[in-house]
Amino acid sequence: MSLTKALRTSAVLSAALVVTLTVGSCGASSDSATTSGSPDAGSAAAEKNISLILGTISDDFYKAVECGAKLEAEVKGVNLDVQGPAQFDAALQIPIVNAVAAKSPQAIIIAPNDSGALMPPLKAAVDGGAKLVLFDTNLDDTSLAAGHIGSDYVLYGQQGAAKLAEIIGDEGSVLGIFSPPGVSTNDLGRKGFQDELAKHPGIKLLPFEFSSGAPGKSAAIVSAVLASKPDLKGIFTFNGGDAQGVVTALREAKAADQVSFVSGDAQPFQVDQLQQGLVKALVIQQARTMGKTAVDFAIRAIDGEQVPAETALPTLVGTLDNLTEPDVADNLYKGC
């Protein structure tokens, strides 16, 4: 999401695949209590070596995933190595995969930065004996992995569209900013966003723009659209990294009062934007639950147990009115 990330194949996920899991706060004992298992199980897992490869180390969504994974690895007594590129870029992630595979971990957990480009290095790792668990983003060939856990990205897009439509009174032009095609999560999110807005005939959906969570690029996009589409009423960004660029562009154009903004993700700076009224709502993923469950899946795969092929966590809509409610507050993106 989150990207700075960007975060995310269409045929794989659907809203029907939603699995509801509950997440506590980062240091909460409730997570440990539900996943600790017996002492014998923890002891047997002590020699397991698992590598977690994030989409990028610079995004708070992935930091929250890392937190959930680390807490679960500690509970289960496994060795967890965490790595990731400085930017959400397949060209930067591939060498990390190759280096990790050379160390022969028993399992690799990864959010692939491209559904096609990561296939060859991950296939080589699996051929070398590593079990593969995918989280967040996905691959073109999901048979390579023991399983995938992510959010219900179609729902994610639907919720963003529905909330934006409500805020702007079901009329006017709307802009959606996503990662370029090939990022599985965003591909699904665009479908959900478009399908939901089709139910609102008073809203005109402008051609999608693509940024990959880069605030400078999203600012330039919004500035250009504002200049050409004076009836712009709403903006949705799938990736939280784009939020700062949108806010900057709206401020510079003195358009913040006429254009409503809804964003995906819940990084700390986005929560600040929500509290300041700069963004009207956030669509939030259960990031720590995702990390925790990915580690559980990796342990099960190493032990030869079957892992669900697809697990999709429902996303939540956060607003200023419900920000302190447990379901929302406990899922804001925070590291350990």
C-alpha cells in the first residue's frame, strides 16, 4: 500500500475470498496468546530460518508488516531475516532475492514488486529448496508459492470509491492514481474502484494516472489535471506514498476546499493529514496481521503442512469520527 510502495493477479483474488482475522496493537499479548502453540511446537521450530523480503524498507505499511512478522517469529522461536529495497522497484528487489536464495533459507516470504519480473529469481529459489509464501503483491504464476496472504484489494478500491462518492455528493469528476499495470494489488484495486463508480452515474471517472507512490510525480499529475479539468471534485490514491504529493498540489492550486481527497493506507503522516482535514478518509489494511500470518504460513509450509492458496483480509475505512475506535486505531501503520 501500501506504496511508496506500491504497492499489488486479478484472477486470483475476489471479494468472496475475504477472511477476517483480528489484530491487536503491536505489543499486545492477545496476538501471542492466539498463536503461541505448545512449548514443543516452539522448540521444534527453533532451527527454522525464514527470510522476509519487503516491497520496500522505506514504507510504513511494510514496517507494520515487519512488526507483525517479527513478533510472531519471536513467539514461534524461528529465525527471521528481514530485507528489502530502498524503493519499490523490481530491479532493486531481484538482487536481494538472489542474495537471500544463496543463503538457502527454508522459506522466503516476499511482496514481489512485479508480478512477472520476480518470477525467474523466485522460481530459482524454490527449485533450490525454499518454500515460498507471498504477501501483499502477487505473481503471475501463483503455483510457485505455498500460499498468498494479502488484503481484499477489490474491496479496497470499492471502499475508496464509495467513500469518495459519498463525500462529493455523487457528482463531478474523479481522479484515481494507482501504480502502473503489473502491480497485482493496484490492478485489482483499479477494478474495484472503477466497478463501484459505475454505480454512481453522476460521477465522471477520468482516465487513471500512475505514480507508484512517488509524491513528486503525484503532485505533478494533480497539478496537470486541475489545469485541464476545472470541475474536478475528488481524488483517490491507492498508495499512501502519493498522499503528500496530492496535498501539496491541492494547496499550491488553492483547490483543497473544492477537491475532496481519499487515500489508501494509514501511515503516520497520513493520520496527521486526516486529523488536519487534508484527507477525508483512509482505506486501511491489516498490515500486522498480514505479517503475523505470513510467518505462520511459512512455518507450516516448512513442516509439510498445507497452506491456504489465498487469504484476503478485509480493509477498513478510517475517518476522523472513528479514528480512535479499536478496529481502526489498532490497524494504523506502526512499526514495533
